[in-house]
Amino acid sequence: MVKTFLMKLIRIKAIAKKEIIQILRDPLSLAMAFLMPVLLLFLFGYAITLDVDNLTTIIYDADKSSMSRELAAELTASGYFSIVRTAEDQREIDTYLDSGRARVAVSIPVDFAKTIAKGGIAQLQVIVDGSDSNTATISLGYLSALLDIYARRVTGARSAPSIEPRVRVWYNPELKSRNFIIPGLIAVIMMVIAALLTSLTFAREWERGTMEQLIATPVTAPEVVIGKLLPYFLIGFIDMLISVAMAVFLFEVPLKGNLAVLTVISSVFLFGALGLGIVISIVAKSQLVASQIAMVATFLPAFLLSGFMFAISNMPIPLQAISRVIPARYFVASLKGIFLKGNPVRILVSDAVFLLFFAVIVFIIANKKFLKKIV
């Protein structure tokens, strides 16, 4: 039995060695394997942000009083609004909003200072570009809070509300969108890259005509699958380490959890993602078709249905059900929990179990689909 096991290891090693030679002979694929995750994480990490600041703003000050100028200065000092134009005419507001040169417009009426001095309620006209509803909603919130503080200060109002909330934000106190986007982005990128890498393995053998030679050898289907998977698992694991290092040192995302736990869960996830790519490669038998299927089957579900960008609880019930079979959903949740919350194993175990279940299922399917015969 020991001899049989050793023979299996020798055959797996031979297949893995053959695959490594194939990888080294294809420098373009090797470059894609290591550079693509870094490039995607760098681009998406800086490009995708939900933080709203430097809102381009145009102000029409019909009052031209010291109080109206002070309000304009308050908007600029807040850091959320960037005054791009102080209009001389009300019609300039339409021009700037229509052209997109301004996202927010504030029109101060002619009797602004006098109304406040008399104890009246001064009305400001605020116009927000609603073509981006998220930005519009956030900018209105910023304006409401800023104007409330300004009004209390200039009128000397000190009336305290009957309820005073003491708010604390856990896990991401500064509310930086990068802190929760980057961990999810790692999961999406690794899902896509891992499946793309292995989606070419068996298809390459069929296109180059070397599959017949592989079939003629005494290796079994599981040995072929494992042998072809191992080199890419090593590449994927290195990519994962690079991505985590970039998240911590480049994007300054806090890593509060255990690195060993992160390593184990990432390994299980990689095994499943690589296995999915192998299944696609076995079924497609064409590198072009396999790569296209791998991209569609991984990127869209991982990006849209994993909770990376959009809350799963806000999705329609059928899509919530579909998301339960998307492995990236559980890896995204695990990464966010490890990075931001420092979740212990007892909380992460349910996600890890599903990832392990998925990895086992795709490995079984790969073995069932790979038949050692010419079809």
C-alpha cells in the first residue's frame, strides 16, 4: 500500500513537472499569472471608491454680505466642497450643472444676512446633480449638517435636543471605503485569475495534440488533475501573498485577524477556484472558448453577487438564492471579517466549510469529466 502511494506521488510529481515546463515555456502566461493580479488590484483599488469629497460647487451670492461670504468660506473649509465658480448671474448655474463642471449649486438670496439678523429663516436654494444618485444623496447630507452647524453658530442657538446620540463606528472608524473594497477586490481578482490560469491546461493539451500521449501513460485521472493543479496552486498562493501585502502596505488596510487563518482559508478557496478552471478546460477543449467561459463564469458572479460592491440583502430573493452557490461570496465575507474585524475561527468556520465543500465538488467533477480516451 505504501509502495502504491509512493508510485502515485511519483506520477503526480511527473505531471506537475511537465506542467511547470509548459508554464516556463510560455512567458506571456507566466507574466499574466504574476502581473495581472497586481495590476488589477492597483487599478481597481485606486479607481473604485465610495468616498465623496471635493464636490465641484458653484455659488451665486446675490447678498454679497460678510455673512454670505463666510458661508462660502465654510463650504470650502469643510473639505467636501470645492468652489469652482462664484457666479455673477443665476443663469450660470444652469450652464455649469448641464456641462458637468459643477455637481452642486448654492444660491444665496439678496436678503440672506438681513433675514438672519431679524431672527427669521433665511432660505437657500441648493441644486444637486442627481445623475449620480449616491453622490447626490451624500452631498445633501454633508450640506444639511454643515448648514445646521453654521446656523447654530451665527444665531447663537444653544437649544439642546431631547435626544443626544453618542455614535461609534466599529471596524472602520474613519469610514474609508477602501478598507472594505480592497479585501473584497482581492477575492474577485483571485477568483478570476485562478480560473483563467487552469482553464487553459487541458485545452492546451488537446490543441497541441499531446493529450494522446498523456492518455497513453499509466497515470490515473485524479493524478493528472492534481499534477496539473499543483503548479498553479503555487502561483495562485504567491499572488495571494502579494495581494495581501499590497492591501496592508500600499492601501493601508488594517489586518486585524490571524495571518495563519487567512492562509488556510485562502488555500481552500484557491483549490476550488483552480478546480473550476480545470473543469471548464476539460469540457471546452479549446483555449479561446475555455478562457471566455472562465471569465464569464467567474468575474460577473464574483463582482455582482458576492457582496463585494452591493449588499446581498438588498437583492431580489432569486438573486440572493443564486449568490449562495457563488464561492466568492464566502471568501469576500471571510476576508472582510479577517481584515477589519479580526474574526476568530469559530465565526469563519461556516464560510470555510462551504469553500471546502465547493473545492471537493469541483475536484470530483473534474475527475468524472476527464476520461482517458479519445472522444
